[in-house]
Amino acid sequence: MTTRFDSSFLFSINHLSSSLQFKTPAIKGKIIQFKSGGKVIEASSSPSLSTSSSSARNINNEIPSVNGFGDSVLYRRRAVIIAATVLLPLIGFNGFGVQAAELVTDKTLVIREGVRKALTKGKAAGVLRLVFHDAGTFDMNEKSGGMNGSIVYELDRPENAGLKKSVKILEKVKSELDGTEPVSWADLIAVAGAEAVSLCGGPLIPVQLGRKDLTVPDPEGKLPEETLNASALKRSFLSKGFSHTTIYSSSNMFVNELLNGSTQELVALSGAHTIGGKGFGSPTVFDNSYYKILLEKPWASSANMIGLPSDHVLVEDEECLRWINTYADDQRKFFEDFKNAYIKLVNSGAMWKDA
């Protein structure tokens, strides 16, 4: 019999592991209960890993820091590993189970903690933009570009203006991590972007580790231009491997199927503009305001700059508009689709250490 896994439990893990003052159920030999697929799963609690609800401690204040990160990381690892010990035998190691397993690896937690300590909500949009400008150079036909860390060699290009500040934030994180947990630029940027989204209230995004860095810049002119119309943007995303199917054919039917998939992912990833200074809602809150404001078209009557031309053209395209309406009405759907598209984005063109 297959046991279904309630994905909302991952968010409770995230809340638990990212809090400096987390509370676990009072122990005293009691049983901790978790819900999974409508079933109650019981696990014996350990006195050494919990505090009572009436006496939660600030771990960072009581325990000396280790390697500059603080032992809160160790406690967070333990909290997540307790849950993983219960859940992983039930959900298996395929599909969502693999993503859940990735979340509880020590190295991922250490990287996320390092980023979280260095990053503020006000800087989150810049770090997320760094992901798009590194991964966005991928060309499926030429088999070049992608999530390879080469952005650190491309900061003087006009399209990357302003990204030096974001790289500087991550340079500090990388220098601290490399002493004990060496990390590639590609992995660090991918994790940092996911953490930027989570920090601003967006979905928790699992990121696979193991990317290798390129030591030279990617070819120029590979990022989609801001002045492209919707049709050109959709075809640009198609060339970067964004589609729901891997069937390639000269048949118009297959081309349309591919294009439909890339359109959904184009619109979902464009929602990243919900944070930052583009004028779509609060600059530090990751939500579906981007789509609601797109539907209002405020740039038509406002002297203020709201969004980019590449944002404005989406709402004029019938296929894009369908997804804009969907995400404006359903933030949960937007979060889920953004998460999946982000995972594909940071895996595009990646060179893997075990490949």
C-alpha cells in the first residue's frame, strides 16, 4: 500500500529549521505525532533534542558559534533529521521524496544558513536576479551557457549592471563556507536564489547540489532582451529547454505542445519581479501581486516606471494572459509552478561533478 505524503509538512520543517527560537513538543517520554496523507505517524521524542514550550531558548545566545555560523545550524539539522527519520521510509526516494531528502542534507542546510545570515530582504531581489543572469545564458541548441557560475566573470556587461553588489554578498558567504564546506559558485548562486524567495515569503525550493563552475565567461548576447515581444520571448524560453515534454519534431503539433509548456514557465518565472523595485507590490514580499498589477496595466496612465517592456507584452498575449489570470487568482498554484520552473532553471546547462 502506498502512503501519501502531505507536502505541507515540508513547510513546517522549513519553519522549524529557520527559526532561532524553535519549540518542539514537551517531551517527558511522550510521543511526537506527525500527519501524513491523513494518517497519524508517531515517533518517540528525545529529551536532548527539544525544549519545553514554556522555556524555549535562543540557541545562538547560549552556545558558542562554530566556524562563524553558530550551533543553531546543528540544532536545525537535528530538528529536520528527526522529521526525515520518520518521513523518508514512508515517502520513498522518487519524485517528491528525492526533493525532501535533498532538503535534509547537512551541506544544503549549512549553505542556506550562511546565505540567510548574510542576506536581507532588501537585497533578496538582486540575488534572485543573479540566478536568472547566470542560468539565462543557456542555449540548448549550442549546448552552451547555463547555471555554471560564469556570471562572476561577466559583471562588466551592460545587461549585468548592478549585480556586483549581489556577488559581493555571496563572496563573503563563500569565503566562510570554503573553509569547511567548499561550494561552487553555481551551487551557491542556485541555493541563494531559492533562499531569497523563501526569505521574502515565497515557496521553499529544494536545490540539488553538485554543479561545477566554468572558469571563463559565457558567450555574449545570450540573455533574452527586454524589448522582445511575447512571441519572441516564448521562443527564447523554448530554446533554453523550457517545456513540459522532451519530444522534438518538425510537426506543428509537437512544436505547439512545446511552446505551450514554455509559455507557462515563462509567465511563472516572470513572477520573480514581484520583489525588487519594478513596482509590483511590496519590494520585499514574494506573492502573486505581480500578476494582479499586470492585469491593471498601470503603466498606461502612470509617469512612474512600472515593470519592463518584457513584462508589459505578456498581458497582451492571449496564451500568456491565461496564465496571468490563473496566478492572479491562485497564489498557491503560482508558488508551485514557480518552484518547479526555478528547479529547471538552475539545472539548465549545469555541469555535474558526478557526470
